[in-house]
Amino acid sequence: MSSQNTGAFIPTTNVWDVSEIYQTDVTSDAFKELLVRLYQNLNLMSIGVNARDAGIYDTSEFVCGQVYFPDPALRSSSTTTPTQRPVYRKVINFGALPAVGGVPKQVAHGITITDTLIFTRIYGTAKRTTISYSSVPLPNPGSSVMGAIRLEVREDDVYITTLGDNSAWNAYVTLEYLK
């Protein structure tokens, strides 16, 4: 792997000759070396699998595999050890966008908001129910298809505000956050 490549890569070049395993004396140093190499390969695979960003978008809270740097407020002298922080993901099936412009529609997100919770990404999409293959990202600065759409998360709910009647659009909102 060159220094320009980053990410989790699971090695695929380790080929094991099965006949060697059957012929190796289980009390020999060669067998012990084989076991060490097998454990090392399993460790590399575990690290790679655990370091991925899972493509699971569920309506229940899910640890998605992303990690953030340790909380900057923590120090080595803190009672809590500074560690990488896991990112949680939850999808809100928002339903129809607001029917009245300027009046937000709200849908409960079911996330317990604490002083330490930080949203890392808030995004979504809306699909028009009356026309096939017409979708827009959320939030949306505005387009010829529809006006601007504001997306906001508050203590208990997700709020979407539009400029006009956009009730013909159904939305999913994805929330990613640290606890």
C-alpha cells in the first residue's frame, strides 16, 4: 500500500497450502509459526472489518463503524481515558414534507440528547410521489423543482421547513452523531 492510499485494506495474497498443514508435526516450531501467522491474518481481517463504515441505514440506532478523534476536553489526567469515539447512525422516515410554506413539520427522532451528544452529519433525500425518478437532497438551497428546504434537529424532533406546498415529496433524514 502506498502512502497515498488510506483506509482499511484486508490482505488477499496469503495462500495456504493445505497439504503442508496436514504434514506438519503439531509439536514442531513450524506448526507454531503457522498458528502465529494465522492469528496475525485473522487480526488484520478483524481490524479491517471493524474499521469500515457500514452501509447499514436503519431506523434504530446503529454504530456505523466511523470513529472520531478523542474528545479534546479529555486529558491523560481525566477520570475518563481519551479514546476514539464511535459514530452512531439513525434514519428517520420523515414522510411527507410540509404542506404549508414557512411552517415547519416535525417528526420525533427518539435520540436522547445530552451535553456530550454532537451531530456529525444531518442529511437526507426527498422523492416526489407523483413523478417517478424525481429526487432532491436535503437540506436543499432551492431549485426550479422546489424552493429552499431547511433541515434542523432539535432536542426531540427533526424539523423540515419549505417555502411552499411540498407535501407530494416523501423524505428520509439520516442523523449521525457522537455520544
